[in-house]
Amino acid sequence: MGAPGAGGVPGAGGGPGGEGCRCGRCGHGARAAHRKAVAAFVALREEYAAGRGIPAGLTRSAGAARQWVSDELTLSARNLTEHAAATRATWLDAVHRGTLRTLWGAVAALLLGQALTAVGGGWTAHRTATLTAAVALALGGTVTAWRHRGHGGVLAPLTGEDQRLSTSRTVAAGWSAVAVLAVLTAVTGNVLPGGAVPVAADGALSGRAALAPPLLLVLLTVGGTAVAARAVVAARVRTGRLQKPAAERPRAVDLFADDAGRADLAATQYLLVNTVVVALALTVVLGPPGLVRPSAGWVTAALVVVSAAGYLAAKCDEGGRPVILSVVRAREPGDLPAPIRPGDDIEIRGTGFVPPGARTPDLLSRIVVRIGTVHVPVPLVPGPGGFTSPADAALTVPVPADIDPGPTEIRVITASGAESAPWTAEVGE
């Protein structure tokens, strides 16, 4: 679901007038219904932000009007979420089929490339070995996609618990594919006549086999990074030091961006370094034995290790729990200074109230403030193009009428379930 607060609308399909396809075999109808739900929500939010559509009986009480608007927007956001869930199911099915086409398209491209390079030089055992290895790898990917066909096919093992593509898992999967391709190519080449791995005069392995020791180091590094990154994130989420609200669906931008879609330097450098080194390794694995190729040895392996260390260090330091810095009485223009009393609005100032990736209306509506023993939902306050509250640095909530005067603990519970440390505020009579 695109963030309605930002006016985002998912990709379209459908026929004239926005009715969409009704064949029952594609997602056009679901996408068209989702687009209508997004448009309806945005129109409702903008109407309330302009002060229209509020019942006349509520206009005398700012608090009652704000709560009524918040309830209406929350109900509309739930409807939006239901449509987004239907769109996600059809999208995952489409991705499952698309990844299979991409997988076998790559095999076809390899076959075409082998055929073109064989012109004039003849077909060699090495070409047969690499093509056989690629077909075997594609068959493995097809089986994986079939087993996870309801969860995005090949993308399922690359997706984290927060429904986002994992950079560390994707890099590890890419290197695993290179290693499997190298092993299958070597095994097939040794079986075929004239396809054995050549040996230099000094007895050292050359060509693809020379890649084995640094490749092993890289595999251990990227595999360990994927496991360590998952463990670090899980531990930080359990202890409340990291907030990871679930995304609607995985996106390619997840590989090099944070949960809010902003560029992430650590993830970007890790992905770029490994992409370049994987491409270098593929030239060694897929190239003919006699081809002069760049070295892909210990220097590039060390580069991957350093990149992985930087990525893991960033994982250990990202995010944080919500923190309350101050609580003040929200003063309307013309009000006299006064202590906080039951029935007053208070403004809670701090950080981390709206974590990255939690700015959609359904997640904003789940933020709660615990005042004493009473849980108070934070009202959605619409503004032009989005919401003025809740915000990452400030929340406005009413103090319940049944709160006893005296010191009162206040805690913020975010959409991801993280809870802030208590802040004690004095409530007057």
C-alpha cells in the first residue's frame, strides 16, 4: 500500500473508468478496488483537514470533534488495509510467476551467449558444463519457487520477518548460487571428455579452481553476516531497542534503503561491493578455461569481509526505543496558563514515536499512550497532505477524566509494540 499520507497509489491495471478486469485470474480488479479505497481515504482526510464534514453538534467541542474525526479515519484506514491485503495476495502470485520467467530467461540468455561465442571456435565441453550447471541451478530455483508459491516464489527465502527483502539474505543467496554453479560446472566438466579443470606446470589449480579458497572465505563471511544480522535484529526487537513494523510487501528498494524508504549507506555499500565481486566471480566461473580474466582472489575476498563488518556494525546501532523528553499541557490560543488537569490535552514530546515504515494510517492509529492505568489511543489529526499528529517527535492526547490528581506515570506504546520508559507528570485537581 502506498502511503496515503503522501498521496501514493500502487500500480494500476483495469479497464476504462477504473472498473478493472473481472476475469478472476488476475489482480487488476483488486488493484482497481485498492486505488478507489486510497482515493476515498485521501478525499476524506483532506475534507476533515479543511474542517468540513464534521457534525454540527461536535463543533463546539474541539476534543469531541477531533476524536470523532480520528474514529472515522481509523475505520477508513481499516478498509484500506483490507483492500491492500487482497492486492498483496495477487501481487505475490504475479511475482512468483515473474521470477520463474526471469530465472529461465537467464538460462536462455546464457544459451544464446554460448551459441554466439561458439561461432568460429566450435562448441566445447566447458560450454556444455556451464549450461548444464545453469539448468540444474534453475531447476532448484523452480522447486523453491513452487514450494513458496503463495509467498512470492523465489523471493520468499530472501524476505525477512518484517516482510521486507533482506540485504544480507539476498547477498548470501547470490554467493551461494555462484558457489553451486562453480561446483556443478567443475563436476560436469570433469565428467565430460576434454572438460577437466586444467592444472598448471607447478601443480597449482588454475582458472575456476583457483577461486576456491577465497570463495570459501566469502561464503563463510556472507553466510555468517546473514545469520548474525538476523540474530542482532531479533534480539534488539525483543528488548525494545529496535522497532520493525511489518511492511505490506517486499520491494526492490528494501535492499538498499531503510524501513522508511530512505537510502541506507551501510546496506548500499554492502550490496554494491558484493554485486561487483559476484560479477567478477561469474567471469571466472562461466568464462572458458583459456580466457585471460581479472583476478578474483584474496584481495576481493578481503573487500567483502570489510564491507560485511561495516554492514553488521550498522545493524548493531540502528533504531531505538521511543523516548519521552517532556510532557506539557497543550494550550489553545486565549487559554490562561494552568497545571495539567483531567480533561486537558497534553503534548508529549520526545523521539521514536513513529518509527520508520509506520507512517501509514492503519499503523498510526495503533499508537497508544498509557496515562496511569488508562490506555488512551492517540487521535489521528489530519492536515494538508498527511497528519499533524501523531508525529515522530510529538503526540497530543486528552487526560482521562478518571485520573486521580497527583504524580502520574505516562508511557508511549508505538505501533510496533515498543514501550517507552515512564515519565512522571503532576496532574492537578
